[in-house]
Amino acid sequence: MSRPITIVEVGPRDGLQNEKAVLEPAVRADLVRRLEAAGARRIEAVSFVHPKYVPQMAGAEEVMAALPHAAGHSRIGLVLNGKGYDRALGTAVDEVNVAMSATDGFGLKNQGLSVDQQVQMLADIIAGRANAAGQPGATPALSATLSCVWGCPFDGEVSAGQVADLVGRIDELGVAEIALADTIGAGDPWAVTKKVEAARAAAPDAVLRLHFHDTRNTGLANAYAGIEAGVSVLDASVGGIGGCPFAPGATGNIATEDLVYMLERAGYSTGHDLDALIGTARWIGEKIGRPAPSALSRAGGWPPPRN
């Protein structure tokens, strides 16, 4: 249990996109800096989506402009399509995460694209990225996230075969990291194991990342199952805030501080300062006008810090 676990912090994007409060870009940039001070090395900082649909993510360019490059840190921008990708290229993002869906129902609702159309969209982005190779700053690292892997609010259950087929198609395009997301928090630990195994068989050389929501109180159990299945990269959101505006009933991701506490107690290395994370969770709770829902933002860590 000594292997390092990478936590991709998604609070500034997935965490804030479903909150009623709309925070200014300067506050969101401040959140990124606080998270980095607490040990986060990869942060999904912005989303290049239309502010009409997700006003909480307006001003992505302003957020990135307020975050000068920092060695050892990677700021990620999420995109839904080629237009978003082009916007991302105009900023200093270190990585671009392309959002996709395992189902037609969610893909059409979230992006206006079927699964096949999303695969073509990703292929077009990759082709453009290859054409831009050699231009400074033009080709940030690329990953893909599949939403609704453990259940879709519109199409219902999602089979392991569906997931494996789509993961295999993405892997054939040359995407090195593929995230499996439980967008509505419908998964259970045994289903996590099954679909991780299916995805690994379909893309044995790809890095798998897991993204869990705690909608039905199985988030940390699912994270445990993923780690036991050999996954070493997980998403989490400070304070457990967030959700998806296009997934009815979806609540926040697993909380970063809760995940760090569980992992560090078990002997895994995350590189995070737990007390600083808890402080940041309480701070963002004040900014959004409600207490952060994470367990550790209420109870604190254990043993308690010495005065």
C-alpha cells in the first residue's frame, strides 16, 4: 500500500459548475492557487463551454491568465467539442480533457452529439493537434473522460461491453489517458471492478483514471475498489462540492480531503497537506454560501493536529 496515488483535483471545474453561486474568475484562480499550496499537482481549472449553458464557468480565459505557469503543476481545461478545444489552445492550459459520453442519451443532452459523433469529434481534434505539432504551446497533453459509465439518467443501465467498445475506439485514436466517470453516482464497488477490467482489456496500454460522484454514498467505496483493481489516478473535488447541470439529481464528486484521509491512513502517498485541504474546503464553502458537504470539513482529520 505504498504506491503513490495521483489525485486530479476537479473542484474549480466540476465542483463549481453546478453550484448556485457564480464566482468571479479571480476567486476561481485563487481556489486553484490554494489547492496547489495544499499539494494538488494536476487541477482541472477551467471549462471552455458556452456561458449561456454553464454560467459558473464563464471567463475561463481570465482564470488561466491569472495563473502563470508553475513548474510541477498542470492546469487542465475541459472541452466538449472542437470550438472549446480551439479556445483552450489560446490559453496556457497544460492539458485538455475532452468530455465524452458512454451513451447517446447523455451525449445528445450534454453536447448535442451521439456516441459515434463524439468519437468523430475527438478524431478531428486529434487530427488538428497533429497538424499543429511543432508550434510552441499548440499541443497540450490530451485525455478523454467518458461520462455515465455506471449509469445514464436518460438511457438507464450501461453495460461493460458498451464501455469496453468505446474505450477501445478512443485508445485506437492514440489517447494515452482515459477517465471512466460515474456521473450520476450509480456505481457500486463490484461494478467498478468489472468495468475497470473491461476497460483495461480494451486498452491495455492506456492510463485509466476514475471519476466518482457520491450521489448514493458509494463514492469512497468505489474509489477503494478502483485502487484495488490497480488504478492509480482518481479525480476528486475539494469539499465534495459540485455535480453536473445536465444530469438530474447528480451531487458532488468524492471530496478530495476525504479521499486523501482514507488513502494516507492506509499508507498510500498522495502528496497532499490534509489540514490545508480542510481549510480550503471550508473557505470555498464560505464563497459558495453553504458549508462544504465533505465529512472532514466537518469532523477534521485524525489524530487531531497538535497545538
